Amino acid sequence: MEGLTDPIMRDVLTHVGSFDWCVTEFIRVTDSLLPEHVYDSYCPELKNGGKTAAGTPVHVQFLGNNPEMLAANAVRAVELGAPAIDLNFGCPAKTVNRHRGGSILLDEPDVVHILVKAVRDAVPAHIPVSAKMRLGYLDENHTMDNAHAIEDAGASWLTVHARTKADGYTPPAYWEKIRPIREALKINVIANGEIWNYQHAKACQAQSGCEDLMLGRGAVTTPDLTQCIRQKSDQALLSWQELVELQIRFLNGPSKTEIGMVGRYKQWLGMMSKAYPEAKQLWDEVKRIKVLEDVIQQLQRSIAP
């Protein structure tokens, strides 16, 4: 998720959650082999064996339409330590789609096959190559064609966001529409979309037929969502004090600018306010603060006796 699951957020979420793996923000590939500093920026975990500080593997995700360059950059990422490669055919952003990237490629199943196969053929056989797609671009005419194209190209698994690009992020997600894909493919299919709590996870599994789930905005909004799902809990398990400690960990992470970090934190706090009343109250208190240390002090005051 561009602008949301950056390295700092991955560190925080994997510190508290029991994820099997996580994925970088997508790295755009056009017509060149990207320099190493780009990988350092998007995936600093490559210098830690391809894992977060908590030991969770981080898969490198690419987005583009040039098979040769996607393949070359996938090889570079693996050489730098990426444990797996993921290809993004789900991004609904207008700018991305206008440059023939992301979900717009779902109108071209043959191209989807070429791109996945180029990467699969380029990287070592023991490195998994996966893909993420939506049900379609403006319609679902090519849903099964794309799913088969990805499988036939040699993908290890497929993640399906249960909406089209036209649906955007507007509820609901159509989990039941993943079931035909799950039943038709031999590779594993992972369900994604509108999973905000344990009940959603349970319903998604039942309707899609998928055992495995990919969490996105729900995990950011409720940082212990993986634990809630694994423990079948309808309530967040983290106390507010534990969540404050997590927020301070986030604020102490590396950032290019102080104002950038404060803005990034406010974005996260705004999302958490949907799940935690304390976060909503805190948002009202920090929304005009621009100094990082002042934000941390306000956080600490929120748990003071």
C-alpha cells in the first residue's frame, strides 16, 4: 500500500503482530535497472536478511509493464537479499493506471502472463514469485483469464482483492467472487479486502473458500489484528498503554524530515481513531502540533495517572 506500509510501519506492525510475511510498497519499474539506493529506501530490511527486526520476511513488490526490466530488477532484488518477489496488478491509482501500470493491466491477461513469466524465468527457482490482482479493471470480464494467466506463468500463489478498480475501496468487498478462482486454481489463493476484525476474517474465509488472508488497512487501524484473528477475539487485545508504546516506537523511527514524520503519524492516528476512542481524543489534541517531541509528550500524558 503506497504511502502506508513503509519500513517504519512494517517494523511496528510486525513487532506486535504475528504475520507470516509482509510486502513492501510497490517499487515502480519503467525502462531501467534501479540503483541500490532505491532498494535501500523501499526495503532497508534487505540488509537484515530480508526480514524486519521482529524476524518477519519482507517480500519485494514491483509494479510495471516492461517484462525485461521487471525481470532484471527482480534479479537485482534477489541478489540484495529479497526472499520473494511480488507483482502488483491491483493498484487503482489514476496516475499509475494512466502509465499502464497496476489494475489497468487486468484488461490484458496476455500481458499479465508475459510479465509474471518473465520474472519467474529470471529469478532462481527457490525464490517464490507471486502476484496480487483485483477482480478486474472496470468490469470482471477477465477475472478468470487473469487468474489462469498468473498461474500458468509459474506464480507460487495469487492474492485477490475482492473488488474491481472501478469499485475502489468502497464497501463491500465481494469475497464470494474469489471462490471460483480458489476452486479453479491449483496454486494457493489468498483473499484480501475489507477485513477489519475477526468476524470479517471468519466471513471472508467462509465466503471465499480461502484459508489465508492478506491484511491491509485493517492491520494499520488495529495493529494487533493478526492476534485478534488467530485468537478469535472480537476485541482489540492491546491496551492503550501498549499502543502508546508502539506509537512512540513509530515516532522514533528513521525519517527524512521531522514534519514528514509528524504528518505520517497523524495519518496513522486518524486511522486508529476508528478502532480506539483514546486515539480519537488524542487526535483532537495533536492535530495542530508540528513538533515531534511535543507529539511524544502528548502521547505520554495520555497514559499518565
